Amino acid sequence: MKRNFIFYIHSITGLVSGIFILLMSLSGAVLVFHEDVDSARLSFFDPGGYRIPVDSVYRVIQKTYPQAQISNCELPGNKGAFSFFIYDPSYKNGEKVMEVFLHTQTGAIIGKRGGSDDTQNNFMSWLSKFHNSFHLDKTGEWLLGLFALVFLLGIITGLILFRKNLPAVLLFRKAAYKRDNLHQLIGVYALLFNLMIAGTGFWMQRYVFKKEFYAASNYTPVLKTSPALSFHFDSAYKKIKKQYPDFTAWVIYFAQSSAGKTAVYGSRASNAFIHSKKFADLILLDSAGKISGTRLIEENTPSDKYDIINSQLHMGRFGGAGIKIIYFVFGLTGGLLSITGFLLWLRRRKEKK
């Protein structure tokens, strides 16, 4: 009786979350290479060697888009160009972000594209938003949290049901390797990976189960023209490097007022491999370009540190090409489990009839 109940739960969770798991599996496997695709797209722009100061490219953006609100800039790094994210009335009335690329030596604008709504020029960002919310905003985020929980329950019930088959599969016993057992074989070999993906995915979406998520928001974004830089960023960055020699900046969030702080995100070489390269460490600069505060990885709360590691594990961004290939291959197993599970359900229905 107990086994029948667990089997029923396993079947229901599979049927309920099947399409979701298939879509998340396919999109997640592709998104492992999100940054690589962007880097390949822009790498031929980077001539190497000298790079124009950030101050100069910032002024180019302001001159070209005088009414723009300049949000942030990704330094060339893996990309072969400066990448500015701005809100400008010329694009979607300033309601959607636009990404502008600038040449690293001349500062000339070499391209632009929309954000996650630009499927033609920025498909990977569109896919990323689909993976995170199905493009359904808060409703999609809630569904993502729900299905992550259902997927996790399906894996656990499957483990309970077929735990006795684990040795036969792992020891390559012939009896276990039949076509009818494909669903179990995939489940066994991808068990740890899918447990990790489901667990980390649920943890990232746990906020949808809190009452604050359902509170109405009265916030209305207001487009404000960004001020000119009040200090020389590259000079300030040299001071940062003097105090933190192994720090490498990746992303700059510019102050939106004369009294605001400029946030420089990056990582130090001494950080553990599992920490984010782009957002592990934060250094704040005041209007004079002096360091006014930090939030280095070791200064985070244990909860925040865990969130960073959890995110890195879920996205597979803690290693090189080998890790990404592993994530891509095993990432597809969730979709295969959905398909093989559905085929098993259809077969059982036919047998009952």
C-alpha cells in the first residue's frame, strides 16, 4: 500500500511537471553557454593592448544618448567590447533596457541591442528570462518555484521506489540494461545532478512562498538622465588595485546623483573557485572616487555566502569548458526523464485497457 502511494505521487509529480521540466532542461542546458556565446559574438572587436578609459566611453554614451539613464557597464573582460546598459527614450520609451557596445580602443559605438525582449538580437537574454519566469513576471516566478518543488518531490519519490535497483545499474548488471528500463537508467546516472539542480533551483525561488512576494508594489520607475562622472574612474580603480592588488573589476553600477555611490563589482584571485567572478566582492566609491565601503565575500552573512554558492552551482559558472559540457549533457537528462516517464505512463494506460 505504501509503495503504491509513493508510486502514485511519483507519477502525478512527473505528469504535472513534465512539460515544465522539459522546457527548463532544454533552456538551462543552452544557458550554460550564455556568456561564451556573447564573448564569441564580440571577441573579434577586441584588438587587445591599450584600452580607452571608462570615463571616455561614459562620455561617448552621454553624448550619443543625452537623455539616457546609464545603469551599468560591463568591462571588456571575456567580452571584446565595453558593454553599457542604458534606458533611453529612443528605445521602448525608456521602459526597457538597451545594451550598447563600444570599441575598446577608439570608444566608437560598434553595436546595440535590446534586452530580454529582443529575440532577434539577444536571444540568449530572452531565453534566460524564459528560464527564470516564462516571461510571465511574478506569475511565472511563482510557477517556477512551484514546479521546482514538484520536480524535487518527483526525484525523491523515484529514489525511494527504485533504490534497490541502484546497485544493479551502477555495477552494470545485464538485467538492468533493458530498453524498458531507460527511465530508471537515466534517473540513476543523473540522480545527484538533478537533485542538485532541483534543490538549488527551489532555494533560489523560495521567496515566492513568502507573504512579501504577494504584496502589491506601488513603485513606478522614473527615467532620470544620468549625471556626468564626478571623478576619474580609472584613477580611482588604480587606488582600488593598490589597496586590493588581486581585485579585478567586472561590472560598474554608476551613481545616479552627485551624492550617490558608484558600485564596483568583481572578484579577487584569492577567492574560492565557487564564488562568482562578477559579483563576489563589492567596493563602493563616493563622489570623489574614494573607497567609502566594501562588501567582500568574507564580509557577507553566512546566508548571503550560501546564496552566492547556490547560484553558482545551479548555473555551472564555477569552472571551465569541462564543467559546462558536463552541465549541458546532464542538464538534458531532466527533459529525457520527462519524455521517458510520459511514455511509460502511456504504456501502462494501454496495458490496463
